[in-house]
Amino acid sequence: MATETDDTEAAGAALAPRALLLTHIDPAGIDRGRLIPRAGIESALANGVHASISSATMFTPLDQPVDAVGLDAVIGDLLLRPDAARLAMIDAPGGWAWAPADLCWLDGAPFFGCGRHAVRGAFEALEAEGLSARAGFEIEFTLADGDADNPAPAHTGPAYGVRPLLRNEALIRDLLDALETAGVSPIHVHAEHGLGQFEVSLPARNPLDACDDVALARLIIERISMRHSLSVSFAPIPPVGAAANGMHLHLSVSRGADNLLAPADTGLPGQVGMSLIAGVLDVLPAATALLAGSEASYERLRPGRWSGASLCWGAGNREAAVRYVSGTADAGASSANIEIKPGDSTANPYLAMAAILAGATAGIVRGATAPPPIDISPSHLSADERAERGIRSLPSTLVEALDVLGASDTLRASLGDELVDLYTAVRTPRA
């Protein structure tokens, strides 16, 4: 039972952290971080923390340094600048706090490889059109015991069942407590289709906060799993279980109080909402490299895995790359949104978000026309029928996806040539 002394110590830790975990997600999709002891927190918040350019942004997913966009992997420094507005306690009794970092040049100017800066830029372009956006992610992950040779999944089903929740009740209770302490209250947690697989659905926020929530939630999921002697995998193809892990992005865009994706009399969005969907579909082939950032991602991104491998959209269609969610009668028109399904946790969520916002904005600005929705699984159609309905496949390999990204005028204009080229250099597979 907690005592008054315990409560006082926890409150004191929340006000004066003993340590600050400062993290950012680099172009390789890896969470990099620095732990700042209590004595250095004030200085870190005011002045930032030095880091080499290579360690912050120029490592491949296998931790190989690369030269790119005129930068030498052994030369140069950046500042990691904590966003104090997002500081959160991840362990109140222990006094550990967390904050995301912006990447800046030493003079304080934004570094072109900073994902948080990319989201801000894409959101500002949307706001310039008199629009606002809200977004949230669903994170799938797989839990197993710590046996390296023969790991056993944390549950054996049934899929979407109650038993997996009951079997892991202590872990889930601690996970919910930790997320709420950190200021991220999930919409729900449920067992997924695969053995040992779960999903945490995060609430809709402004786009930058939504991406920060992903970084924070994954940190907490991993931390709580370790405390329960379980290993966690966010990989698109996990080491145990049969189901692939995705990270789905939900997006709605509004003009004032009007949700552009709210269903009209037809049950589908109005003209501007349809242009939004068209813009997202147009950018998706290039954005696939940002949403699905590993070679393993393309094992997941196949028909039949509910991964959205087919470039089309439809109401409630989980095999379409873009699933239209019209909302519910109780929640009203404000809950209507689109779900972008091809993404997984190998992505840098900030860059994925920035790309989708860029596509949505471009579609609205030019009044793009969306193709008709698809009301059947594309795999149930013949090749001729898919061609007739304009259904194409997204890139099937990372190399192909990176080539399409490199040729995208929309994403080069939004993200900048240097960021696109840095991302390509870091993500290109090596022998």
C-alpha cells in the first residue's frame, strides 16, 4: 500500500527528474538517445546537447556510418534540443523523465534531417490553406519470453480474444499505468491475430504530438515488457507468431469545425475530402519507402496480410492502402478519417506523417479527383479487373520504393532534396 511518504517522493520526482532520457528517431528509424543526469537537465533544456552528425543521423539500420549529401560521417556536430513542452515522466518513483529532441545545427537553425522539423513544415503548408489536421497511430507488437533459442509467444490466442488479455493482465495493467503517467492514454489495447501479438491504439492529436506519442509509447512498451521478463518485437515480420506487425496512421483534416472526410449523402466524403484522398493515393507509391523502411517490410506488404499492398481506397476495406472510416452515429462526423495501412514500425513516424500530409495538401490544392472506391478485396479480382478499376500494387521491394521516392517531385518539394537523399543513402540495402 502506498504511503504519504511514497506519494510525496513521487510528486517530487515528477517536479525534479533525477534523469532525462532525450531521444530522437533517425532516418534509419532507430530510436537514438542520451541520458542526462539531474545536474545537467537545466542546461540541456536551455542549451541542448551536442552530438555528432553521424551518430544522430548517418547510421544505417545496421549501425554502419555512411557519407551522404555532402556530409562526412566523421566530421561535424549537431545540437539535440529537448522539447520541454513534451517532457513526460516515464518512471515517477524512479524520477526518470523523457523528452523528444529537435535536431539543429550548432547555430540553432533546424537540421534538414530532423523528422520533427519535417512534420512542422508539412503541417504549416496545410495550415496555409486554412486547414488543420489530427492524426493517431495504431502500434502492433509481438511479445515472447526471453528464451533466445526457443522463444514462446506471450499468448497462443484466440485472435482478438479475451484470454490473451487475462494471461497478460499484470503487464497490461502496468503498461496502461505507465502510459497514463506519461500523458498518453490509449484508446484501447487488444490481442491481435498473431501469437503473442497485441495492438495499442493511440488517440488523435495534432500531427507532431501524434508522432511523439509513438516514440514515447514504444519506449514504454519496451520498458514494461523488460520488467516482466518478456521481449518485444515491433518488426514487420516478428521472430515468433504468424502475423505481421504494422503501424497504421489515421488522419483527418478539417476546415474550421468541418471535417473534410465527414460522409455526405452518398456515405462518402464530399468533393474536397475526395481530393484529399486522391492526393494521398498519388503520393503513396513514393511514400512507401518512408512508411515501410526495411527489406522485411516488403514481406509484410503483400496481399492477404491486411497491409494495404494494393494502391486503392475503400470504405472499411482492409486490403486497400487507404481505408475510409466514416465514423459512427454516436461519435458524429468529427470521427471520420482515413487509415493509411502500409506503414510499420521500421518507419520514422515523423517522416511518414510528413509525407502523407504533403500528399493530402497537394491533392486538396489542385482539386484532384479520386478514383471510385473499391468494395471488394483486390485479391478477389482478376488482373484484368484490377487494371480496369485502376488498382495498382505498391512497390514490392525497398530498392524499388527508394527509387520511386527519389523521383517524387511532391516529396522532394515538401521534405527537401537533402532529406530525401540522406534517407535514401541510409536506407539503401548493403551487401
